[in-house]
Amino acid sequence: MKNLRLFLPLSIFFLAIWTREFVPCNPLKDDYCQGINQALSSSFTDEFREPSSFFDVFSERGETKYTNDGLKIIINKRFDNPSIRSTFYILFGKVEVIAKSAAGRGIISSVFLQSDDLDEIDLEWIGSAKDTVQSNYFAKGDVRDYSRGGYHHVEDCHNQFHNYTIDWTAESLSFYIDNLKVRQIFNDEPTNVYGYPQTPMAVYLGTWVGGDPGNQVGTIQWAGGLTDFNDGPFTMEVNRIVISDYSSGKYYKYHGKSGDWSSIQSIDGTVNGRINQAANEFSILSSEDVPQNKQNVDSNGDQSAEKDRRSFSQFSGKFKAESVDNNSTKVEVAKSGILFLFIGGYILSLFI
Ligand SMILES: *[C@@H]1O[C@H](CO)[C@@H](O)[C@H](O)[C@H]1NC(C)=O
Ligand SMILES: *[C@@H]1O[C@H](CO)[C@@H](O)[C@H](O)[C@H]1NC(C)=O
Ligand SMILES: *[C@@H]1O[C@H](CO)[C@@H](O)[C@H](O)[C@H]1NC(C)=O
């Protein structure tokens, strides 16, 4: 009966194989990783007056509040790092964020795009730098080179809303602040020795404490010094987001281990297949008046009419995001049930 004790290692082995199919994993490093990402393949705008079906809470430490003035992402105390993450991925696209960054020494506000193989596009604001935003990009998690960071002037970013827009294509990556292009990187630039981001990305919004005393000295310095939590709460505000996906399809799927965009297949669609349509949708959605300029949009009637215009729904991202939510919840429930069975089985095997 002792060999029942094999049950634990065996069950962990199978559980590991099985959970990898559902948990985000690196398709270039992990042989069991399916490398399938839910596609947005649409455009939408959200003013975050209520929890968005396009986003999940990514970190529960800290506060995310949905108000008539939009999303507030709040650090109240040490170890808070509130953030939300999109339920979908885009494979090239345009992202507009109308935001105010959080003030406070050592506090970092961030908007970033990241793929499962760790391509990344970043916007970061330092809580003691009241007129600077940093842009950056990485490929395949290669962080050897921090010299690519860009610093851009922006007026009083903790107290004024500004329009930060990222336009990401196979050829180039552009950053705009209030309609001014402040930076453009080309995929084929010889200086891109550490690569160019080109795999399907999810969108994250959040704040974290760079000035935590437990961080490395370099991080604390970069963040502007140690955070004094008595100065809190520290709040980043997002008034509106507009996102357009340049590719069409249901899922984006990795093939092979190159991580080149040409190796990504769209299931039931085409990579870059809706680039013109998306540009058109984006300009319609982003030309809607931004919330802080709107006058008294507080009657329910107005808001629901507005909601109807929020997504291009012949291929509705909203619906898809909901259906994924439902299924992943089921998967989670099923997973914890089976985990209990495994643990129960193991404990039983100790007594037999
Ligand atoms: C934000 O900037 C982008 C890029 O310039 C632009 O396309 C978009 O219309 C702007 N949004 C607003 C509300 O001005
Ligand atoms: C998800 O589940 C909720 C509650 O179970 C249900 O009301 C909703 O219609 C479901 N959404 C989809 C897309 O199936
Ligand atoms: C969710 O599950 C239902 C059945 O359980 C299935 O028909 C549907 O295709 C699933 N949706 C996704 C997005 O996986």
C-alpha cells in the first residue's frame, strides 16, 4: 500500500500539465503551454463608471473604485499595488488612455501592454515628477537594456488629465501625448538589438510602490526616493480608455518558438486584417467628448444611450469578454474541486 504514496508526485505532475493549459504561461519557454489568447478583434471605449467587462482585477491589494468620474486606482498602505488587466489580447492596435497619474514620492503609475512571452510596451509616471512621463519597450522579457526609456514632457500630470495614446503596428510603435507624437520606434531599426514587441498583448492599468524600503536601491532611486505612507492615499485616475485591435479573429495562437508576429496565427480571422476598419472605429470612439468636458451627463437615460455606442458589436468584444469570464470561473471552480480530491487522496494514502 506504500506505493499509494506515489499518488502525490504523480497527481502533482498531472495537475501541473493540466493547469498549464488554463493559466497564462510562456509559449516560447514552456512545452505544455497552448499559447492561445482571446482576441478583442473589435474596438471599444469605457469610462469606468462601473466595473468593466473588458477588465478583471489583476491585483486585489489596494483599491480600484469605479465612480462617475471614472476609475480610481488607490494605494492606501504598504504592499498595495492595485491593478486591472484586460480579459482580451490585441495583436497590434491603438490604445488611448485619458489619465491623471498618482502624486507621491516613490509612487509609480503605469499603463502597459504585455504578452505571454513578455513583450512589453510601457508608460510610467513617477509620483514626484510632476511634468514627465516615461515610455519604454521590451521584447521577450529581455531587460538587459534599460537605455531605451524615453522621457517626455507633460504639463502637471498629477493634476491634469492628458491623452496618452500608443499606436502599435508590425512596422512601428508610436507614443502620443495630447495629439503630439513624442516618440516613434521602428521594428527594423538597427538599434533594436534587444528586439521589438510583436506578440498578442493584454492591457494593464495600475499603481505600485517603487519607493518601498524592501526594493533594490536602484529602483528606489529611479522612483524618486522612499515612500512615506503617511502622505497617502495615492490615487491614479483613468477617465476613459479607447482600444482598437488591428487583427481579426477569435483567438491568437503561437506557433513555434520564434515569437515573431508572422508566426502568430489568428483563429477565424487575419493578423492585421482589420487595420483600416480599426483606425476608423478608433477615430469615431475617441472623438466622443471626453468625460471631464461633458456637461452633467448624470441622467440614467443619457448614460445608457452612451453605453450603446461603446463597442462595435457586429463582433462584440464585450460579449466575448463576458463569455470568457464565465468559462474561466467554471474552470477555476473545477480546478479547486479536483485539487481537493488530490490532496484528500494523498492524506488518505498516508493512513492506509
Ligand atoms: C488622443 O490622441 C490620439 C492620438 O493623437 C488621437 O487620435 C485621439 O483622437 C485623441 N483623443 C482625444 C479625446 O483628443
Ligand atoms: C455569464 O453568466 C451570467 C450568470 O451566470 C449570465 O447572466 C450571463 O448571461 C453569462 N454570459 C454569457 C455570455 O454566457
Ligand atoms: C464556454 O463554454 C461553453 C459550454 O460550456 C462553450 O459552448 C463555449 O464555446 C465556451 N466559450 C469559450 C469562449 O470558450
